[in-house]
Amino acid sequence: MKIRLAKGQKVYFVSDFHLGTPDPESSRQREEKIVKWLGEIEEDAAAIFFVGDIFDFWFEYDKVIPKGFLRFLSKITLLRAKGTPLFFFTGNHDLWMKDYFTGELDIPVYHNPLSMEINGKKFLVGHGDGLGPGDRKYKLLKKFFTSKYCQWLFKWIHPDIGISIAQSWSKNSRITNDLKQEDEFKGKEKEWLYQYCLEMENKMHFDYYIFGHRHLPLNLPLNGDATYFNLGEWVNQCYFGEFDGEAFHLRQYNGYALKSK
């Protein structure tokens, strides 16, 4: 994939909205903030990448999708109607995206990291769950959750029951329980995504590695000219990535109008 930016255009990257948690009221407030942010960037957005865990839970039955998120879904529908390219990645909380976004909203959904080129710069973009060394327990769980047979079994549970089970499960997540110690910088040797990027860079060069999942905004140089960025999250921090055609920047959204530069 190649994207060429016109003068004044930018590409935006964002992850870990975790819409739906920890309760309906705070989730709706966050959703309104997200919609406001999307409204402020839409004029210069050449493309927007939603890099996983946009929803704290998402499962597509054959005829049913989770209730809620109407403001966000309406906004991205309007963005697509204007012709803005949008790209979704699944995360560990919304692994079960299937064809609703592609078929109904014309938004491609990626389940693995995607390589691309923007204005001659090479990017590798993905959510980041299960990559790199360690985290064997999650990697085993991911194989279970992504099994077509397990998904087939789950879809036969009535949606009211199945979604309630999943919502109860998500209450144990680190972002719902504000487990800040899980999101502290562990040092490069213990940052699994950083180690993954180093391994990839030894095989093929990318200028920018863009991931989410860690809930921690990071800007870490790799070998040579490569850099690993983590996009943080929106439950507490509201960070996003911005590429202006020449350089990548992490920005924090405070809910006020973004000033042009």
C-alpha cells in the first residue's frame, strides 16, 4: 500500500479507545470526545488508522452486532461518505471483527500488522498483541479465541448472554481496573514490542513501527533510522500519532480545538 500526501495533508493513527468500559456514562463521554477529535482532524486527514481495541468488546454474530457506539459509528460513516480512507485493525479486545465494517461501512479490517509506504517513508502498523517474546499465556488464549470452531460455538449463545459474558470478562482487564503498574516502561530488554521491532528491523527496514496495546505512549529509536512508537490509550491519556509527510509525532488531545501549525 502506498499513500501520497497533498500539501497540508496528514495521516493519523490512534488506538485503544476501549469504548464500553468501565461503565456506560464514562464510555459515552469518551466517545463524544473521540467524535470531537475526529471532527477537528477531518479536513486535513488523508487517512486515519484505528490500530486496535477501539471497542472493549466486539463480537459479530451473523445478524447481530453489539449495542451502542452510535455516535462513533455515525461519525466514521460520514467520514467514509466524504471519501476519507479509514483502516481498522483488530486488537485483543475486538478480535472478532468479521465483515460488518468491510461490507456495511467500506472500511478494511486487518488482523495482522500491515506494511505501507507514505511519502516514501516505510511503516509497519499493527495492534501489537502477541508479538515478540514472552506473554505465552496470552498467545495461547489468542489461539483459542481466534479458532473458527470456538467462534462458531460462541455464536450459538444468545447475544444477550454471550455479550454479557464477554463484558464480565472485560471487567478484569488492566485498563478497566486502572492497573498502572502494568503500563509502566519496563526497560527496552523487557518491552516485547520493542524487541519485536528490533527483530523485524534486522530482516527488513521500516522507518516507523506504529503499535498500540501497551497503553503507554512511547518513542524509542531502533537501529539506524528506525523508530518504534506506541500510541498509548484514550481512557486516561488521549494520545494519537500524526504523520505530516516528513516526520511522525505523538500528540495528546485535551478536548479543545487543535491549533493549525
